[in-house]
Amino acid sequence: VQLQASGGGLAQAGGSLRLSCAASGGPFSNYAVGWFRQAPGKEREFVAAISWSGEITFHADSVKDRFTISRDNTKNSVYLQMNSLKVEDTAVYYCAADRALRTIVRGITQDLSYWGQGTEVTVSS
């Protein structure tokens, strides 16, 4: 499975962006998918995750009520709608896929099966 993240860019604080993670080369609907982010000088951190069916989602406390993860298996895509952006949301955002949702939610990045290349989000004040 190959993952392609897109949708990053420059936004003002309080604004919105929508990230997409498009999958190819495999049975995407078999995988849970998560979003992670890495700010300069910081470790990669968990942002949100969604089960293979889309019925179960998790969001980090730092983004809860502002970000929403969703997926459309007919389009082999997962999305991250980011609203009420803050300067501290500035980071490179990565999508990752794995059969085990719990591995994604626990942020065990070294065990995740597939990663996208990252898309940069910059939020200005």
C-alpha cells in the first residue's frame, strides 16, 4: 500500500485546512489509518485515527473538537478536517496505515506498516 498525503499549506490562526491521504496498491479498506504530525525539533505525535470501517475514531486531546478524521473507502482516501487552527498546529503531517488500530492510537510509530510522505502545514498568527 502506498500513501500520498496532500492538502497542506499556509493558513491563518482560526482558519481551516483539509488534508487528504490517498492510498493505492492494496486493499485499503482492510487498514486503520492515522494522522501524525512532527513540528521542528519535536518528536512525531499522534493526531487522529480511524478504524477500517470508519465507525471508530480517536483524536488527540490537543485537537479534539477542532480536527475531524474521516474516510471514504470507495475513494481509498482518509481526510483530516482541521478547523480553528492554532499556531501550535504548525508541523509536517503524515498519514500512516496499519491493520491494528491500537498500534496507531498508541503512537507506536516504529511498528506501523505504511507511511505517506508528509504534507506541511503552517499556521500564522
